[in-house]
Amino acid sequence: MNTLKDVKPGQTVTVLKIQGEGAVKRRIMDMGVTKGSSIHLRKIAPLGDPIEITIRGYELSIRKSDAEKILVE
């Protein structure tokens, strides 16, 4: 399974599942990243962290460590 970390800039993917537990999972879901959401990866910072995405009509920067917890297709 691919994670959001594996997605290339310009691609649009759908969230399948969020791995992890407790506060980390809750924080990711509070940002609007939920099962079935469509994510467009806009760009990746020069050093690879953070990743800039568009989800639910707004732009969001997410850490690579959080991105690898988000399973996508």
C-alpha cells in the first residue's frame, strides 16, 4: 500500500486509512484528512519536509512523518 509520502507532486489520491493511534491520529483527522477524502499533492519542500497538499478546498502543509501514516490509493 502506498502512503501520502510516496505520492509525486501533481498527483491526486484518495485516503484509504490513517494508521497510528491516539493524539497523532486525532490531530491528522482534525486537519480534515479523513477516509475517502481527496488529496492533491501540490509540492514538496526542497529538503523533503514538509509536504504541501490541497484537501477540502484549503491548502495544508504536513510533515513527512505524518504523511507516512496516511494510506492512499
